[in-house]
Amino acid sequence: MPSGSKPSTEVMCQVEGLRMSFDRRLIQANISFEVRRGEIFTIMGGSGCGKSTLLRHMIGLLKPSAGRIHFGGKDYWDCTPQEQDSIRRRFGVLFQGSALFSAMTLFENVALPLQLYTEANAVETRALVRYKLGLVGLRGYEEFYPSEISGGMRKRAGLARALALDPEMLFLDEPSAGLDPISSRRLDDLILQLRDGTGASIVVVSHELASLFAIGDNGIFLDADSKRPIAHGSPKEMLAHCDHPTVQAFLRREPVKDAGTHDTVVREEP
């Protein structure tokens, strides 16, 4: 593992035989894996393979064509709307563009989940928001608007909002996208610190190799051509032990030769 902490054996999320499709167009099929408490689970693969789509299925935004997604032993899509809402409250989500409300200050953005889902009064809310912003290094920026801070700071502010309700699971969609290398490294370090400090399970969609190798404890590799997972394990394990040419090409940032034509086909994110 990238740090000294070890994931437990407790399964927080179990995906079984998941099939994702839109209007008869297959995205991915036969997806099965487990995410354990305290684990950073990475979803990898080339452009268009369905990484973000898988994350949206996991957080209940999209219903699978087939298969099951279990949280705490319960299949999410067999639950009542009330049970589904209870499960979702255990999640924190950082979308690729941070999804902060531009007309709201950072304080108001982070306070929103507390106001919607808790009975915290104004004093308690202010203390909690300051604490969450402090966790991501943004104390003192409460009254700033998203347009007044850098892209890396907006990512951290979005992460603070994702942490507002003390989630058991964090879902991060391309958290390093658009960041310079130094900001990306700082965000990686922050993700590790949050995992170690809170014990939360973290699911990360990413194509940033430095981040994948730095934080990934376990993961799955989705193939855009076969529309199936073709590797499981941490990015380092895949690099060392997986002999699939697509996986090796992706993790080494190298072209892969097409077996039929011998033309060079680059399989990596832009």
C-alpha cells in the first residue's frame, strides 16, 4: 500500500455481474469486484471505456441493465426509495468539474449538505464547515467564490463538500484532471491523508498514471474494445504481473500493436 495504513477485510461495496448499456449499446459487461473499508479502489482504462459511467452506477445515478450493487449486504436497486436515500447519505462525491455552485461562497457550498440532511444549527454548521475546509487546506477562504480561487483549490473545496456528512465512502471522478503536476501531487497526498485519517473507502476514476501509482491499493481495468474488465489489482500489481498488451500499453504510456494489421493504436486517455 502507498501508506502505512491497511484496508480491513470489511466489504463496503460489492459489484456482481454488472452490465451497463444505453439504448442497446453495450458499454461494459461482466463487472465484478469488491471495495473494502479503508481501501483506495481505482477504476482505470482508456478513453470511452465507461469509467465514469461505472462510478455513476455505483452512486445510484444510473440503473444497471443487469447485475447487482450491494452496500452493507443490501442490493441498492432492490431497496425502497427511503433505503436508497439512507445509503446515498453514506457517500461523498467529487465530480470531475468540482460541481460547486458558482453563485455561492465556499462556506455556502460546503454548508449545503449539512443544511439539507442534518439538524445542525448555525453555530454548529459554521464550526463544521470551517473544520472541513481546514482539512483540505482552505481555512480562511470561507467567503471566497469559486471563480476567485484556482482550479486546484476548487477541487479541494469540492472535496470538502464531499466530506461534509462524514461519508463512509468517497467517490472521486478524475480528481486530478486539469491540474498542474504539483497541484495533482498535493491532491494525491490529501486523498491519502483523508483515507488514513477517516478510514473511509475511496473509489477513484482516473487516467493520471502518477496518481494511480501513488494512491491505488486495488482496482479494475476496463477495456473499451472487448467491453469487459481485463485486469484486477493495484496499478503496481497490474504493471508487474498483467501481461495483457492493452494494460501494459496504458500503464507504460506506450502504443500497442494491433494484432491484425500491425498498425499502431494508442490506447490511452487524451
